[in-house]
Amino acid sequence: MTSQFLGRQKNNNDDDNVKVWTKIDETLFRRVWNNKVLQRLICSKIKDYLSKDDRAVLISSGAAGVIERYKADRLEFIKSNSLYGAYGGDYALYSCYFLTVDLFISHYDSYQKKTTRGQSVIDDLSYNKRNYRDTWLFRRVFDILKERGMEPESMATVNTWRNVIKSNNVEWYNYVKSKFPMPATGIHHFKKELVPLSAKPSQDNYRAIHPMTGTELLAELLQDLIDFDPSENWLERVNFSYLAEHGLVDILETIEMHAGSYIPRTLTPTPPGYVSKSQQVQYLDRHLTEHTMTVAIQHKQIAFIKCLYKVSKIPLTLSTLMAIARTCDLPFIIALHNIEPEAGRLYTIFLHVMSSKFSQYFAISPHSVSKCKNFRKEFTDHVKSLNYLDHNLKCFTDTATLDATARVIYQPKNTEQHFSIFQQHDPQISTFSFDDVDDTR
């Protein structure tokens, strides 16, 4: 797919602007134009052809405005940012997208060289979101600090590592790893904060530059930490319920692949140190169990449910199927059934929907009763048209009022025989499960 992009080119003959149409790949166009840094760089190249108002908008943006204020009056800039601490001005400048090497050298030699350590410089620079995509400035500043006699051991802290992990930029991570030693005194932060951080992508929608996508950094981090200390449980703070809620299949698959044996999968009856209800929920969230499956079902994350079932080997139990039925979402139920059609769980769910236990769950308000009634009718109409019902159940659905409070007592007989009939009726019809269903009344 292509998109036409309008550029302006000055006509040397009559000083009029002429339109030049160029076809470019739309994917490339969006990647470039949605990146604010590249967008502003392009605008800076064509500023001679911008109106006065457009030019004012260009330089009034946050990052450009920082540089303009700094160049106008450096001392006033430093003073105005002192509310953020003694080195607030340094942070405001170093975290600016438009910081250049020359500007860094000038500021550092004039205001920081004799008063601060390289540690605060690297930390401040690590907050610059430009590192999310381009590490050249960071690498150049590191070389400059080394030229001024600073040792790598004195430059980076856990804050630097935290910002590297948040960026999800594996190039930056590998560079920092090659230059700065992991802080031995703060290695516990990797377990308590940085591993969970790498498994919980940043949702910062207010920044012009967003973190990289993918799980390459997470895979590298897990492997490095396991090599560093294979006896440590590096995953004990990962929130698996968060992954389930947001359907982050790629992260779960990466954890399973690179650190599957470290995943907490067993709950203890009385978790030590977990007293309050919120602490108990936190304890459940940090384990990959049937609770994780329930969370995925509540948020209807089909792909994640499939991963839990196929990769993490978490079974779809009867209680899980009951939770699925209570969503009253037939397309979702059918999609879940199609994860493994040969297991035919749709029939088991249908039996539960027709049971009195299902009715009792919704007998809490008139709205819930109506929801149950409508869903039963939708489900029954779906299976009746496909001739899915055996004779006894079909007779019931033909005559019953499908009242939500009706007591339905039904168990299929000769299920294997009916199963064969249904398959012969139409090979395109997804199969039903005739697994034993306990207590469907």
C-alpha cells in the first residue's frame, strides 16, 4: 500500500512554490512521521518554507523549548530547575531529546566537571527517552567521561539499569552490560524490581518516544541473571495476573522458554508474610496457576488462554469451564472451544448453562436473571440449528420456557453414540465433549 506525500520545493524561476508528489511506502511513512524526533528533524530541514505560525509551533514543543531556554540564559535555566534538586538543571538538560554532544561538553565542562561525579551524569542521561531508539549520544558521553578520567564502576547505579530495562532496547542493554558492572550491592533490585519491570511493558502514552516492542531484552536479562546465580529465584516478583489481564502472550512464552523451571507454580496453604486480603491476592498474582487462567478468562484473552493451556500446561478444569459459561459470551465460548476442538468442551459448557446451578448464580437481580435467560436462548438456538442435541435434551429445549429460575435436571445417556451421530451429521461442525460433568444440577 502506498500513500502520496506532499512536499514543497522552491521554484528558482518565479519564486513560486510548486507541488511535488512522491509515492512512498505507507508503513515507512507512519514509522517515520509518528516518531516525534524524526518529525521535528524533517520540519527543521524544511523550516525555510514554513509560515511564521508553523515555525512558532515547531520550536514551542517541550524538547525544543528546553534547548531554547537553555541557550537564552544558562544560569537562569539552572536556577529555574533547582526545584528538582541541586542538580535539577543538569537533569532537565540531559534528559532532553535534543541534547547534542557539543552542548553536553559545554555544559559539563562549565558547570559540572569539578562538582559532580560521573554517576549522576550517567543517571540523568539514562532518563533521556532518546535512548529508547538511539544509543549514540549515551555511548559518546560515556567515552567523554572516560577521557576525563572516570572509571566505569563509578558511573552507573540501579537507576541507570532501571531506565535501560524500561526502554526495552536490547542494543542499549547489551552496551550498558558491556561497560558497567552489575551493582553487586544492589543485585536484589534485579529480582525485586527489574525483572518484574521487564515483564511489564511501560504504558507511557504521554511521551513522544515509546519503548521498543518485543521480548529480546527480557530473554537476554533472564539468561544473564540465571548465569549469574542459577540458585536464585529471579521470577518470584513477576505479576502473572497482569500478563493474563493484558494478554501478553509473547512475554509468557519468553519466560517459559528461558526460565520455565523458575516459574512459581505451587501455592502453599498459608503463605508466610501474606496476611491481608490484598497481600493474598498479590501472592496469587505471583504464581502461574489456575488463578492465572481465571484472570485470562475474566478478560477474555483467548490467545493467552491457549498459551496457558498448550505451553504452561494449566488444565481447563470444570470450575474453569463454569467461569467461562458465566461470561454469557457465546462467540468467546466458541473461540475457546476451538483451541482444542477434539476435546469438545462446548457440550460440557452447554450442559452447565442448562443446569439449575447456572440459574442460581444469576438469581441476584432482575437484570442478571434476564441476562441468563437471553444467553440460554442464544446458546440453545445455536445448537438446535446444528442438530447438536440428543433426543431427550431436544425435547426439553423445545418445550421449556428457558426461565432463568427453572430447575433443569439432565444428564446425557449413550453419549458415545450421540457423539458419532453429530460428527456424521456435518463434518464442519465442531465436536462436543462428553466428559463426565459432576454436579450439573
